[in-house]
Amino acid sequence: QVQLVESGGGLVQPGGSLRLSCAASGSISRIYVMGWYRQAPGKQRELVAQITSGGNTNYADSVKGRFTISRDNAKNTVYLQMNSLKAEDTAVYFCYTVAVGGGRSSPNHYWGQGTQVTVSS
């Protein structure tokens, strides 16, 4: 199996910063994509940012210029640096990966448990 463990969520004031981390572990053969989704109360889960093994990135329009995704391939870890946080960034943030692992020969999606980010004064 492939496990994802997130850390770094919490409460922050508007305009503040947080850094999320997500480490993948288990029987992993290859990781293609790592990234973050978020889900606010009463809303659908939405893509925040993702990064490929080659370093190509993709961001939601709402976070461009404020959030930065990065990745340490040697540690199978992805980071999300969140700056200039707004109240509308409040959500549960879920790490995900597209990887080959768990004894399977084809890529699958794996998800973390989620970490709460609350932006409030």
C-alpha cells in the first residue's frame, strides 16, 4: 500500500503564511504526480496545485501568485507554501499522489487524511 501523511495545517490570521507537507511511504515503485486538493464546508473538492516528477506545476487561479508547490523526489515529499492567506482559503487540504505501488503494476490515485487550514482573525 501507499500511505500519505500530511502535516502543517492550523489556524492563521488573514495575510499570514502556512507550509503544508505530505510524505508518501510504503511499497512505492514510481510517483508521477503529487499535489493538493481542498474542500471547504458545503463545497466540492477542488484542485489547489500539483507537480509532476519533472517539476511541472499547475495551480488553481485563486491561489496563483500566493501558493507555491514544491517536491523532494528523494524523500517522496510534496510541500505547499501558502502566503497571503485569505478567509476563503479555509478548508481541509488533502494531499494526493498518482503512483505505482502496493504491488500493482499500473498507476493509482492515493489520498491523505486531510489537514485543516483555518484563516481567521
